[in-house]
Amino acid sequence: MPPKRIQVQPARRQGQPDGYISSIYQALTSEDNASVVISVAMFGAAVTFLSSTWSEFLLPDF
């Protein structure tokens, strides 16, 4: 009588570690970092606005 067949499960593929860009994107979109990301973005927008010619709209007319 032939020997019984033993079913072997295929090896599971372990996911490759996330790339550099992917890990940065996940960190920026994490809920834990939302307040920090929003604060930095608003600060950057304010600095950009104040260093541009559009900031002259804030000056009063004399």
C-alpha cells in the first residue's frame, strides 16, 4: 500500500517592511499626530503668507 500523502501548507509570505515614504505617510496621517501636523501646516501657511506680498493687505492705509 502506498504511503499516505501529507498535506503541507504553503509558507506564509511575511509582508515586506514598509518603505521610507510609506512609513512617513502613515505617521503623518495617524490620529495620534493629527494636532501636531495641523499646527505645523498652519504655522507654515502663516509664515508663507506673512513673507509674501499678500501681507501688505494687513497694513492700514495712511
